[in-house]
Amino acid sequence: MADPSLDVEVVTSRGVRAPGLGRWLAGIAPAKARGSVTIALVPDQRIRALNKQFRRKDRPTDVLSFPAEEPGRLGDIVIGLGVARAQAEEAGHSLGAELRVLALHGLLHLLGYDHERDAGRMARVEARLRARGGLSSGLIERHR
């Protein structure tokens, strides 16, 4: 059951499917998540270029968030498919579950959370929303 206050569009690469990802994210998003979000599922080469350009890290990454400056838009979430596939395998769950983990993580960054500086606040919110969305593990716990 999607929350109408959050509109999520998912853009995928050729041959990649992410059925229900946008609806799932809208349905578990916190109440303050209002506006539109685009999730782009891209090849590792593309996310590596973005990571290098915006974070000065010359390697592919799993998820990047780009806040929007226009009213009514939260921003864009970019997910690296190769990294996501590898992380799904390592975590022992499906690519679909990993895409949900990464989309949720990216959304929380768009909402202003920062797990590197917030004394565990983002981790607590992410854990609560993950439980609501039926996910057993999250990104922050894996990187501790």
C-alpha cells in the first residue's frame, strides 16, 4: 500500500527488472518523505564515473543520493547493479531484496540523515523501516 505523498519512479538498464521497488519504497517511507524520487539502476561503469566526479573515489559503489533543489522533488538515487548483485550474493538474499536495502538507504540520505555523523540516528530509523518493509539486514550494519 503506497503512500501517495511519495512518488517513486524506477529507471532501469536494459534487461534489468525491479518489479514493485518504487511501490515498496513509497509504502515504507517515513511520513516526512514527500515529493518525487527517481531511482536509477545503472551499470557499475556509470556509478563509478559518478562516484569519481562527486565523491572523488575512483571505484564503483552501491548507492549514491543526489538531493534536488527544486520544490516537490526529493532527488535521485543511483544504484550500481554490479555492486548490488555482489552484495546480494554475499548477504545471501535476492537482488530484489538488495535493491530495496539500497533504495531505502538512499532515500534516508535524501531526507538528510547521515550515518557517519548522526550518532546512530540513521541506523535506528533504517532498522525500523526495514522491519516494516520485511528486510532482515541493512547496509549500515554490514559496514560496522
